Amino acid sequence: MKNLLLPTLLLALTACDKAVFDDGARAEVRRHLKDPDSAVFEEAISYKNFTCIKYNAKNSFGGYAGASWTVLKQQGGSWSIVKSDESYCYETSLQTLAEPEKVAEKEQSDERVMAALRERQLVPPDATDMHAALGKPCYILGMDLIVAGHAVVDADDPATKARHQAKYDELMARVAKRQCET
């Protein structure tokens, strides 16, 4: 039994790697490298039609340059590079590229939360984000409100949106009553 575990695990990991990169994104990254055959792909993060791929490849001197990220966009079955040589990539970075309008909605939601908390004097009067309220009694409530507000924006179907909106409204009612504790 033990003898089968390692080969099975390696096969599963290989299958995962293949599933992530079989779509042509890896080929597009290689197309822009000095030594395409030296590319070692380490990680991929995807959101909608955007993907970040972490890779390492040899430079002009024949040595590996160190890992970097490339952001790609898929349109009509083909991939194009949006940004290359990035030092990091997060799903939120891809969300910003894929849905810029949702970023603005989330920022507006955050501003409404902070305004309500300031109005009830639950955070310092000059607080512009929840980091300023760290350690204050209503920090958890504020963070829960921000998460709920983002969930409302991100919800794709009406039932999910309504459920998240109800949670958001419930939390805002607690702010109105100055009830920070859960």
C-alpha cells in the first residue's frame, strides 16, 4: 500500500499541473522567453478570463533569473500577456482586471461602512479604513460589515445577493444601536 501512495500522489499533482497549463497560457509565456525550453512553471492563479503564472527561466547568461509572475488574459481561445515580470500575484489583482466596476462598488461600500462607524463614534473620527480601528471595540463588527458588503457586490445571483444584503443590513442595524459585541 505504501509503495503505491507516492506514485499516485505524483500522478495526481502532474494531472493538476497539466489541467492548469494545457490551455495555451504556458505556451504564450514561453513565446516571450530567451530560453523557452528552460521554463519551469511553479504556480497558477486564475479568475474568470485572467491567469497569473509563476515561472522561472534562464536569462541571457544561462542562469535562472529567479521566479516571477506573468499575468495573461484569454480572449477567443488565445492568450495574451497583460503584465510580465511581476513580483507577486493575488486573486484580487485578477478581480481588479476582470471586473473593475466591482472594485469601485466595493470601495463605495467600504466608505459607507466607515461613515456609519464614524457617525456613531465607534471608530476614531479621522479613520478612513478599518486598520485605524484595530484594537477598538468595534473592529470585528467593522470587518464583518466590509466582508458582507463585498459579498453583496460579488454575488452573481439574486438569492445570494439578497442573503448577503440581509446580513449586511443586520450588521448595520447593530452599528446604529452601537452594539459592537456579538
